[in-house]
Amino acid sequence: MGEEERARLILEAAGLPPGSLAERRPLSGGTYNTVEELRLTDGTRLVVKIPPPPTTPGLAHERALLTAEAEFCRAAATVGVPAPEVVAAASTGRHLLLTHCPGGSWEGLEPGQIAALRRELGGLVARLHRVTGPGFGYPSGALGPLAPDWRTAFVTMYDAVLADARRYQAWLPVPVDEAARTAKAAYDTLDEVTVPRLVHFDLWNGNILVEQGSSQGSAPRIGGLIDGERMFWGDPLADFVSLALLDDIERDEPFLSGYREAGGDVAFTPSTRRRYALYRSYLYLIMLVESVPRASGEEHDAWARKVVAPQLTAALDALATL
């Protein structure tokens, strides 16, 4: 089946005239799913996401990701956070059709504009964190059913990426067993989390669209939070890792101010910092391990060893010393 024909069939399955497709354009930036923009004859812009074939190598939690993305989009709408709306989701999980969010990258913004946007973003994330779920863990079921407590869910998540590291023989700056022991010593702090809340877990700048002001002199604003496919129900503190990717959220005062002003609850106690270090180590493990099944190439691997690996080491060192 050709890509054009596939796009028309997706429109038809969503109850839209297949002949209304005017243009199909691949979108860059996706690292797992295939993402395309569909422009219709009436000017409507839609986004379709298609997962790779089931036989494609990946991490254990990277199954039925579009189920999670649909759940994120629907949850975001309940608290008024700008995100794509679900137009249609295939029952088989083989595609997800979404509305198009306005906005682009953060490039070219002035420091004052960035600070204002980070403050706005803090408020939006605080609203996301008001959404509660039916249990803890990935809603896709890739690692099993939702757990009744956060420790059970997160230990399952952490063990899964460690198993992936062993399975793919991924290069890490520390032995896998050492990382496992260090993380295990901090698992007691997970018991402090008793309510499963919406965690996007991939809120780096590339997934935060900036919409320029509609009139001259008007300030840019957040146009949408996208790519919620890696969301889970858990500790909202975990979202701060990607929000301060390769950095420390405590240095982002505009974001934290906006988060607290909107009712977000965060206090950086020794226990909180241990959990934050756990979540940092989890994400950086994923970033290092996933490069093997994705065959990211020598240039990416060199970057990961130079930039990501020290972050994993620092997170594990923090766990050992806090």
C-alpha cells in the first residue's frame, strides 16, 4: 500500500472524505513513530502517527505507545492545557489521527520571552498534574497492568530498562548491576507518592510548541504540548527531568514560579531530591540504551557518551550521597 493511499484510508476510517486529502507532508523530529501532516482541501491540518512494525527492535515499554498518547491528549483537554485533540484512534493501535497544534521551535527568542514562556509552561504543567489516573504505571500495558502503588510500578519500569540494557548489551558508564544496586537503595522514597498523577515525561523544548504573537508587539505563548506517547501515571516530580533535560530544574526559577502560582506542590527536600535523582537516572538510562535498537549511528553514540553518560553518572552519584 502506498503512503498516499494509506493516508486516504485513515481519513475514511475517521469519517472524513478520503478525497479531501490535498497534501501529505512528513514531519521531522519523531524518533520512534512515523509522523505526517495531512492538509485537507478545506484548509484543515491534521497529524497522523503510525508506529513501526511490531517486529521492529525497541525497549520493553515501547509498545502500544499511541494508546498512551491518546490518553494524554484526552486528559490534557480536561484541564484546559493546549495539546492535540484526538480525531480518531485505530482500535488496533496502528494509527492515531490528531488535530494540528500551532507553533514552532524556541529558536530566536529573547531571554525575556523565554522566561515568560517558562513561567506560562510551569502553570500548564501544574494543571496537567491535577489529572489523576486509575493506577500507577504505563497505561499501554506494555509492562503489565497498572499497579496499586508507585513503588511497584516504578521498580517494574526501572527493571525493564535495565533488562533492555543487558539484552542489547548497551554501553553504560557504570555496570548495569551497579546502577541497579544504587537505585534500589532509594526505592523507599517512592512510598511517599500515594496518588497516581499524569506525567508526560518527554517535555523537552522540542515537544513544547511556541506560537508567535498574532499581532506586532504581542508576546509569544505556548501553542501546545505534543508527543505524549511516553506518559505514565505516577509521581509528577518525574516530569521535571525532561523539563530540565541535561540540567537541573531547581535552576529554572521562572518555571518553578509559574508551577507554584498555579497550585503545583513542590519542595526540594532531601527525600524529594532522591526521587528526582532516581527519575533522572531512569531517563538517562533510556536515552543511552535506546540508541542500540534504533541504530542511531556513530555521531549520536559519541554525543550520548559525551553528554548523556555524565548525567547518568551524576544522578547515580547523587543517589549514593543524598
